[in-house]
Amino acid sequence: MTIAEPTITTGGPALPQERRLVTGIPGPRSTELMQRKQSAVAAGVGTTMPVFAAAAGGGVVVDVDGNSLIDLGSGIAVTGVGNAHPHIVDAVAEQVASFTHTCFMVTPYESYIAVAEALNRVTPGDHAKRSVLFNSGAEAVENAVKIARAHTGRQAVVAFDHAYHGRTNLTMALTAKAMPYKRGFGPFASEIYRAPVSYPLRDGGLSGEQAARAAIGRIEKQIGGDQVAAIIIEPILGEGGFIVPADGFLPALAAWARENGVVFIADEVQTGFARTGRMFACEHEDVVPDLITTAKGIAGGLPLSAVTGHAEIMDAVHTGGLGGTYGGNPVACAAALASIDAFENEGLCEAADRIGDIIVRRFRDIAASDPRVADVRGRGAMIAIEFCDAETGEPDAALATRVAKAAHAQGVIVLTCGTFGNVIRFLPPLTIPLELLVEGLDIVATALRDDSQSSAR
């Protein structure tokens, strides 16, 4: 199959863009390293693949045994611009040679300001904005809540069913799924409430407006709109299963928030930076959030995150109330500036749309004849397939696990997710060669077909 390639910078070392297995998965060197991991690393840190990376670029990850794997995960949506993008490598090398750290709160530096200016420019809305930088998505979310509470003088925060917002104490409270994120780690932060989300496959066919009315009704009855500091939602719910709320759900929530003096926070940690075919996912419905949290794709693999929003909201916090020793590290800032330039100037939004079209077409064709594929959904290069029992319609986590493991054994990196564990998600680098993408999808499709034939025997 021949597919026209987008004009983009591939990024990464000059690696052959091919799937190549020279050992079993895992190979002997990866097996040895896994044994060392078990002896040295806390057992709570799991891994999806039993292999150890040695190099990555374009659409492949090469392991320590020389196997070249098709990357359909991007390190969980981080390397959208491609691993080791040459402009990022150059920017990081130049910054490392100058200085690695001073702490912006002690002796500041220009690159932090430049990243804030870029974020203020590219995020939705033409209002006056401010930004503050941190290290992780969870840090950004936690600080967005702090800012909203300072601005409103209120305490209550509303999150949604199937949400994932992080692993710190406050963000665990916001996260809906207990295992593996919350179990055994309580008590959690107080004044966190949960509302129903629009989940078109599972909410009885409610329109976006109807689902929003149900959520708002619960908020008003159980909390009171005048008590709510913020509502926070992922425009596409990530770990919860790549749930795309029905059209109209997000705009209705944002409108209610405006009417009630509630800060509307869009958590775009996973959806941001061209992943969904727009720079930010809330742009698909012209939603302009009061605050937006970003991380993952922001800096090409270096740890950086941000909160960006209305100047009057962001400036509500007293001087010294925001920050952190490593927040906005100069090396990460250099990477972010190069990454944002790539997102804006290398056709990556268009690449995301092409990738998504290929994935959706492939699996909707399969769904037409395989009732176990209950839904194919997403936007851009953020696509998921949800598996259910063909007879009962109940979530089938075991099938998702079997298909993912079979793909792993054939050298394809795919991730599962979902509140019920029954979803496979596709998050390829936006720089992946499309022929390689198609090959990876072929392997996943074959694994699904083989599983059906095996079950029939």
C-alpha cells in the first residue's frame, strides 16, 4: 500500500523506519535488564513492554537487543514531534552548554518568559493571558486548582466520571479510577466532587446538551453553583478510555461555568499540541477555557508542564504562592520552544488528521463484521477501539489485553486504557511514516482476527 507522506521533519537518529525482530520479545539483554529492574526498582513501577529502549526516532523504538519496534504509543503522547527531533536536540545541547539550572525564582532567565509568551499566544482565546511552568501534568493540574480557589475564594472542585488527572494526592482525588491509581493511598484531598460525563457508547444516547444538563443538575443539587471554584475536564478523557463527549457537552459546561463565576479548566495534558488535529482539543468546539493545563507533548520528551489562562485569574495568587525548584527548567524550556515551533510549522496537525483517518477507517471496517469492536472513536492521532462481549455487551478487558500482548510479541507498541480496561489506544508519533503505521495496524488487526478464530475452536 502506497500512501503520500506529509512534509515533516522525521526527528531522531537515522534509524531505518522498519519493524525488525532479531530475537524474541523480550530478547536476552532486555531479560537481563528486567531482572536488574526487579532487584533495584520499586515493585510499584510497572512496564507495558518487557523491552528496554536503546534508540528511537520517526515511528520506531529500537531495543537493546536490536529489535526495531513500531511505536504506536509515543511514550503516552509525549513524543508527538518525534523522538530526538533534531531542532530539539540542538536547542537542548546549546542550553546545556550554557547552564542547566539557576531556579527561575532565584535568578530568572529569558527562555522561561519565551515559553510563557508562546503558550499565551497558541492557547485558545485572544484575551490577556499569563502562564506558569512546572514539571509534570499532575503539578499543572494541582496548581490550576490552587489558582481557581485563590481567584474565586471558593473551595469545591468538580471532576467527572472516567477522569484521570494525575497521581499526587489532590489529583488522585480528581481521578475516577481506583486501580491502579488510588487503591491504598487515601485519604485524599477534600472538597472534590464528581459529576457524570457524556459517554456516547454508554449513556443511553444522550445528546451533549442533555448530558450536560444531567451533570449541571447534579452539581447544583449536591454542591451549589455558588460554592464551586472550578470544574475540570479533559476534552477527550484519556486514561478513562479516549471518551469523546457528544457535541455540545463541553460548550454547555463552559457556558454554565461563566454564568456562575466558576473557573472552567481544560486538562489538555494528553490532548494538547496537535495530538487531535488541532493545537488543542477544545478548539474542535470553539471552547475557550479559563485555564488550560499542558504537559506531555510540550517539550519533546523533557519534563515540563504549564498552566495558562486569563490574566486576572492567574494573577489572583500572591507573589511566592506559585513555583517550584525545577519548574520551567532552562533545558526543558529550550526543548519546548523548539517543539512549539515544530507543531506550528511542520504540518503536524495535518499529519495527525491523516493518521486518524487511516486508523478510524481500518477499525470501523473491522467493526462492521466483528461485534466485539463496540466503538472506534477519537480525534486526530488519538484514537481508541473499545472491546465488549459480543453477546452481553459487557466490557471485555481480557480481549484488549490479549490483543495488546499479541501485538507486543510481534514488535508493535500499543497501550490499553479505560475505566474497565477494555480499550486499546493509538497514540503514534505524528512523524511516523504512514506505511509503518499501516503495518502496525495490520498486526493489531491480525491479532484480533486470530483471537476470534482461537475462541471459536
